[in-house]
Amino acid sequence: MPDLCRLAKEQGFETFRHSYRAAIKEVRTKIEILSEDFAVRHDYNPIHHMERRLKSPESIEEKLIRYGKEVSIESARENIMDIAGIRVVCNFIDDVYAIADMLMEQNDIRLITKKDYIQNPKPNGYRSLHLVLSVPVFLLDGCENIPVEVQIRTVAMDFWASLEHQLRYKKEKDLPPQTNFELKACAEASANLDMRMQRLFDEIHKMD
Ligand code: 0O2
């Protein structure tokens, strides 16, 4: 076990952490404003709920070591893109892409990376849209562009990912092939449910 948390002892660590906390607030507020505007115009809220998390110093340090990078604030700033994280859980698949497009259209936001695990699910069946966005944050010593990882997914994708995480959590050994097969089958069943619910939504809205 490496000597974790050298990072938290570095001078300036709290200021560093604060800038990521502020970036989460910025992006969260943007998403709230967008979804409220969407609700006013379309009489429907695309977001089921949101979660946010600031990566722990131990977890940042573990990731730097895993990537073979130096353990320092500067290196974390350069190499770790998910220190600030927001998860947006939507009702329907189309809402996922609507939220992503609305966010990326904002001219103070820059897209750093986009990984579409809905179009291209992970081999284990994991589905979600991951964006890393750079957002300007105004602090006492000026403006800093901070990356925020935004994971956007449906309630069904979130249900599967949460349970899969629980089942795998702290398992030292790999799960048996039959268990992995069954987990993947569950992911596909929930993706199928998402498609059927989207079709129902579209049919009902055509009636308006
Ligand atoms: P936490 O606590 O959720 O932050 P790496 O982070 O090094 O694995 P990369 O490319 O940065 O690699 O990330 P990737 O695979 O695009 O997305 C990582 C995050 O997506 C994970 O964060 C999870 O939140 C989620 N995720 C990715 N794959 C799976 C999966 O198979 N199952 C579940 N349940 N979630 C997944 P962290 O850092 O692992 O944890």
C-alpha cells in the first residue's frame, strides 16, 4: 500500500480543492438553469436528479500512481480530469443528449473529451455519456479554467451502474464468467427498457 495522502499535506492543497468545488457549483448552476428553462418551455423536466462529488485526496493520489505520474498538485491539475464530478440522471435517452448539447452550446464552456458509452457500451455493459468540460472559475487571484467530468445517463443506466458497483465493490478477485455474463444481460435488458420507454414517450407526445 503506497503512503497515501502526501498530496493533502502539500501547501496550497485546500485552495486547489476549493477551485474544483467552485467549478462543480458553476456547472451545477448551469445545468439547473437549463433544465428549468426547458421545463418552462416544454412543460417537462428532463432531469430526474443530480449528484456531485469531489474526488478524495487518496483517490487522486491512487490515480496518479496508477498512471505513473508524479504525486503533486501540479501533476493532479494536468493529469486528472475527474477531480470534480457531476452525475446527471435523466428520465429518457433523448434527454441525455439534449442536456449534453445544451451544455456544450454555452460559449464559456469548452469540451475537453466526450466518451459515449451509450453508443459504444463498455464490454461489461456499462452505459453513460461522459463529458469533460472546462469551465472558467473566478477566484481572488484571477480566472482559472477547471475541468469537470459530467456523467449523463438515464435512471435505468444509473440503476444498473449503482448495483454493479455495489456487487463489484472491494472484490479482490475477478467475478466468475457466468456472473459477468448475467450482469451484462441485465445491462442489455435495462437498455431495452430505455428504448421502449423512449418510444412510449414519443408516441404520447405525438398525441399533443
Ligand atoms: P467514481 O467514484 O465514480 O469517481 P479511470 O478513471 O482511470 O478508470 P477514465 O478513462 O478516466 O478511467 O474513466 P472512464 O472509464 O471513462 O470513467 C470512469 C468513471 O465512470 C468511474 O469513476 C465510474 O464513475 C464510471 N464507470 C466507468 N466504468 C464503469 C463500470 O463498468 N461500472 C460502473 N458502475 N461505473 C463505471 P471511478 O473513478 O471508477 O469512480
